[in-house]
Amino acid sequence: MKISQKTPILIAAWLSQAHAEIYQPTQPQLWSAPNTTSLLDTILSRGYLKVGTTGDYKPFSYSITNTTRFPSSNTTNSTLTPSSFNTSYIGADIDAAQALSNALNLPHPVKFVPTIWANLTKDVNAGKFDIAMGGITITLERAKTVFFSTATQRTGKVACIRCSDASKFTSLDSLDREGVVVVVNPGGTNEKFDRANLSRATIKVVDDNNAVFRAVLDGDGDAMITDSIEVELQMK
């Protein structure tokens, strides 16, 4: 422990000494920092925050679409889709995005940009939005290309099943059997978990995350495995 604390100091001292001995110019040198503009500078100059969100993950981000175009002066949490429908977003992370905008004293409302789970990091790196929000799980794969804030929630995966099947499915092993259909939304950690842990059950992809739970209720699937906080909300 003592070694780890002292090592950085010793290295810094050695580098300083080497610098003094090797590089001693006779004339003063003028150094200038490169002319760079940070993302924060861009946001402040633009006057509003662009937030990517899937709009399909309660209670963090949920989209409500209608054919009524809100007046632009009164639109706070909305963005127009290519079909000219108005999509309004609600949820805990939608409120957090607005709080971030307020903290930055931005004069214009947040612009929410639709994205999908499979394209989250790709869209961030492509500059489609400044930040992605909406109950996004921190994973090593994602962290290789994007930076995460401090986690706001800690949760785990649980299965959502019909009440009539409560005695039938009591563990992951009981789900991972031939003839069992597990439905899942594509591109996120739910699908990744299913494909890593289910070898015998049939994995059925449902494109619309909002329709996955309905698929279980309608009998199109036996279970849906997702984060516990989402299942707790659906149980209400």
C-alpha cells in the first residue's frame, strides 16, 4: 500500500529531473494550446441539449405519439418524427435531461432524438445527439466507445411470466427447456442475457419493446426476462 502511494510521486520527480537535464533551451519557448472546441462548448453555443432516447423503457423513458402538432413555443419535451407526428417523452430520465438543461442555463428546451437499443453507442459516436438517456445499462462493450456517468440505479434480471405459470417457472433452469418461448426486445442487454443463458428455450424477438409484455399475456411467449425495476412496474 505504501509503495503504490509513493510510486507516482517518485516517477514525477524522476521525470522532472530528466526534463531539467535534457531539455534546457537557451531562449524562452512560446507554447500555445491547440484550438479545440469541446462538446460542452458546442452545446452552450447551440443553446439546447440533444438527448437520444429509445422511448420504450418505463419508468425511465416512454414515448407518446399523436397527430396533434404542439405549438413550438409550448413544446418542452418533444420532437417531431419524420412522419410529422408529434412525439412527447415522459419518464424519470426525461425529467433528468430537463434538469441537466436547466443546470446548464440553456435557453431552449431539450431536443429528444429517437434511437434504438442496438444503435445507442453508434448514434452517440456519429454525433446524432450529445448524450443518451433512458435506463441504459453500463456494459464493458458499450464503455469501450462511450463514457458513462455514475450509475443511478442498481438492478438485476428477472423473468416476467403469467400468474397461472407461477408454479411452473421458478428458476432460470425451469425456463430453459424445449418448448418454452422467451420473448425479448432486440439489441439490448435483455437479448444478450437470453442468448448467453438460454440454450434450449426458443428465443423470440419482438421488435417493439412496448409489445413484449403483451406477447406474454396473449400467450405468444411464456416469459420475458428484463430488469427487475421494469417488471415491478408492469406488475402494478
